Amino acid sequence: MSTVLVVVIVVVVLIVLVAAVLALRKRAERQRIERERLAEQAEAHRDEAETHAAKASTLSEAQEARRQDAADQAAKAERLAQEAKRAEEHAETLAAEADEAEMRVGRERERARDHGRKADDIEEQL
């Protein structure tokens, strides 16, 4: 073989090797950039997840507070209902006592009239 042919083959092999090295470097750089991009996306999603977790925690606390308020109001309503029932029963008792007192007043007035008449009769006899 001639020297020129050997030199041409060596040069072609060197060019192919340089092209392969450059292609590998370019591919490695693209992979590095893609990994960075994916890492940034993952970090953004983690941040978003933390934000939503914090919001869920806040909403959970608010929901618990509302449930406690509702339970407190229900207990208060029950106490007031029992108090109203006792007040109604007391009012009925007082009304019955008032009716009874009214009847006694009528009887006492009638007795007073009777005794007044008897006193008048006795005074007439004097």
C-alpha cells in the first residue's frame, strides 16, 4: 500500500474518532441538560405538593374548629331546649296555682258576703 493511502486512512479514522467523541460529548451534554430540567420539574412539583399540604393542614384545622363550634352550638341548643321545657312546665304550674287562687278568692268573697249578711242580721236584731 502506498504511504498516501495509509495517511488518508489514518486521517479518516481520526476524523471518525473525533466526530464520535464530539457526538458522545454532545449527547452527554443533552442528557445532563435533560436531567437538570427534570430535576427542576421535580423540585417545582415538590414545592407545589408542600404548598397543597400546608393548605390542607390549614383547612383541616378550620374544619375541626367548625365541627367543634357546631358541637358546642348543639349542646347549647339542647341546654336551652331543656331550660325552655322547665320554664314552660313552671309557667303551667304557676297558671294552675293562679287558677286555684282565683277560685279561693271567689270562695273567700262569698264567705265575706255571707258573714256580712249575718252581721247585718245580727245588728238588725239589736
